[in-house]
Amino acid sequence: MPRYIFITGGVVSSLGKGLASAALGALLQARGYKVRLRKLDPYLNVDPGTMSPYQHGEVYVTDDGAETDLDLGHYERFTGVSAHQSDNITTGRIYSEIIERERRGDYLGATVQVIPHVTDAIKAFVLSDAGDVDFVLCEIGGTVGDIEGLPFFEAIRQLGQELGRDRAVFIHVTLLPFIKAAGEMKTKPTQHSVKELRSIGIQPDILLCRAEIPIDPGDKRKIALFCNVPENAVIEGRDAKSLYDVPLEYHQQGLDTVVLERFGLDDAPAPDLSVWQGISNAVHNPDGEVTIAVVGKYTVLVDAYKSLLEALNHGGIANGVRVNVEWLDASQFEDPDKLAALEDVNAILVPGGFGERGAEGKIAAAKFARERKIPYFGICFGMQMAVIEGARHLAGVERANSTEFGPCDEPLVGLLTEWVKDNEVVKRYEDGDLGGTMRLGAYPAQLKAGSKVAEIYGEPAINERHRHRYEVNIDYRSRLEAAGMIFSGLSPDGILPEIVEYPDHPWFIGVQFHPEYKSRPFAPHPLFASFVGAALEQSRLV
């Protein structure tokens, strides 16, 4: 039977509950335990798929096609355990399922209420599909006291009672602000947050206190006394120099030890942290550095490209270098004079995105990389813009464009309305719903023998995660290949272009999928490792 760890937050948002959950999962793995991580999000959206990146940051996609919170990316990167549709739930999804059941008459005439119907649905989600694991870590989004989060807190309170103290532990992540004018750290916000949590029936077992400076032993004793936790259960969580230092630092503070003691597992094996020590050493002691320009649409909010940034860092780890990222708004490159900003970078990456804004700037960046022989990596929308660029300037299709921006004479990129998944035909319609209707999740592709990508992957077939609604039109393949761009990856039926490249370019690859979702610090994705390696070679030419 799995044990459950519930991670809540207080005082302010963005304290790093997701990172703490991921790091704790990694520490438990290092001791030989199997883990599963889940996220409970209180917002009313069914999933984050239709939310603006400015509102929510990145939408993370799982192998089975779920559009989820970006924290699931942390979970996968730190533990290597692939997340599933059943690992992220929202209030919107809970209510949607309850209303469907009510309309069918499943409640047999009962009045449908938050308690017990909503809380029962939340508990069923937490307990379902756990598999053969030792620990399930459940992070509750938002902060204690939020109105929308109350059903989730009530549900985990009930689970704490039902599972018993030997199978449920509560960790509360909170903030200890340092007031410079007073010259002291304040514990009162943490005390109030714990008081709020206790008022709804949850007594935290462990406090993970985020702080800018070391916590004074006297403050630890004070927090322990007023919050009714053992002093060794007040864990210091200071900002780390790297995300990948967090497991090591939390272990040093005793987080995993206290958790296991709380479960009565005093004889747990010592952790093997050699992998994390190696990653930390690679991050802090690089042999060089490269500069990569990310030409995107949402560059003012780095969380919109969270997995992408981490995959680039993983590529740096693979090559022993630090990756410096320059975030550049694609719109500026609609002015040719602004392309000078790309003169001094070692590589250019154009990521995924939606909509027409910045599209011409991305096309200009692809043209700049192709002509200047600068390594170029186009992901999803970035591949589509690279294909349009090649069609316009090499294949003579001057009016090449995407129907995503409206009707056009030469639809190099068009709406994907039909494809095959698991031997079944999937259909979508132009006027259909937006949410959950893209080509989502892992799909196979066949690689062209002798191509650059076949060399990088070292195998003839791959399986990568997708999130897109538009697709490069295969009807233009012969004209593009005659102009020098080869289609080096296709869907197994040969209909959907997955990868394009220029054989006469040092490194110019576009992919329709999102390889960043499958990159890990201990297993960098081969495309990112190769791309950063190409950037390193470019830096040596300057």
C-alpha cells in the first residue's frame, strides 16, 4: 500500500511547492523507493490547454496526451517517472465529471454537494491508478485560504483521517520574509499560515520554510513552538544557485530523513546521491559557455518556455558548458535592421507558439540562420516558419504561408483535421472547440537513413510528444527537397512531416514535436545535446 505525502503552500504563491515535491521525490528514489507525483489545481479550467502562457506559463504534455500544469515537468525531470493523464486534476475537470454524472442520474436523486460529492471525487483521484509505488506525492496548487482551494484541503484532511498517521504526511511550504529595515526575519506570516491550515483541520507534520538567509536556531525553536511541530521538522529552504542543487540541499537540511521518520521508516537505506552530485558539479564547473538566442513570442515570461530552458541546460551538461540564453521577441525582426541582434549568438532556436504575431520575425530569424550558417533549431511553430522561409526564398513559392493566419494562396502549413492514433482515425473540425483538440501526446516517426537526425538519435524510429493544430503540407515536399530541404522524419504512414533539415548546413533542423518534454538532467535529449554541441563548434569559429 502506498504512503501519501501532501504538499501545501501558504503566505504567497510561487514558493516552489512543485520543485520541492520533485526534489523530495528524487531523494526518496535515491533511497530505493518508487514514487508517483500528482498535482491538484483549484482553478475552474478543465486543463491549462486554453490558458495564455502569460497567465499560466508553459503547458506541459504527457505521453498519453494530457495538457497539464508545468510542475509535472519538474516531476518528470527530477524523477524520470513519466506522468499520466491521471496525475493532474483541476476543479473544472472535477465539476465537469460530477455534472455529467448528475445529468445521467448516477446520484439517484440525491442533492449534489461539495461535501461529500466533490471531496469524494477528489479523494478518488488521489487514490486512483497509484500503481506499484511506495510513495505518492500530491501537491495542492494555490495557497491555504484561497476560496477555490477549500474543497481540496477538505479532501486531503479527510484522507489524512482515513489513511491514518502511518500512511499520510502533510508538508506545508511557507515564507520567512527578511525585513531589511528591521534587520530581522519575521516568523509571523508562517504562524498565521499554519493557523489557517489548522483551522480547516490539517496539522502540518513538516514546515519547509523558504528564506533568503539562514534561519536562526532561535527562530526555528519559535516556529516549532507556535506551529506545533518538532524542531527538526522546521526545514530551511533557501534559494539555490541551480535547480539541480535543490535535492542535495534539502537532503542536507534533513527533509527526506524527517519524512521517513514521520512514517516510522527509521531503518530506511541511505541515499545514493552520486547522480545529483555529478549534475551539480557539471552545472557549477563548466569548461566553457555558449550563447543561444531564443526567438519567441512569450519571451517576457520565461516560465512560458520552462521545459525548453531546462532542456538547453541539459544540453549544456552533456557538453560541459554553460548555456547563456538571450530571450528575443520575434516581432522586432520584422525590421531587417534589428537582425543585428543575432550577429553575436552561437545558435538560434525558434520555439513553439500560436498566432500570427511575430511570425514574420521568426521567418526572418530562420533565413538569417540559414544564410549565415548559424545552428538553427525550429520546434513546432519554429519548424513551420523555417519551412515557409525555405519555400519562399529557395523553392520559389513566394506566397507561401500558413492557414493559421487566414486564407492563403500557397498553404505550406494547414489545419490538421485527421490523423491516426493507436490504429484509430482521429478527426477535428475547423469550428470545433479549442481545448484538448490538438494532436497531443506521443507519436512515432520514421527517420531517413543517412540523415542528420538519424545520426543524432542513433536509431531508425523515434517516439516524441506533440502539441499542435497545424501541420506542414506534404504536397510541397518534392519542391522543397529539390531546393535543398529534406524531409528526414515522417509519420509511419508517410503523410505527416515530422522533421526537416538542410544537409549542406552545419546544423539546421526543424521538428514538429516538442523534444524538450522528454529531456532530463541525467539523460539530456539527443537533439538538445547535439544542438548545444553545434553552438559550441560555432563559438570556436568566431
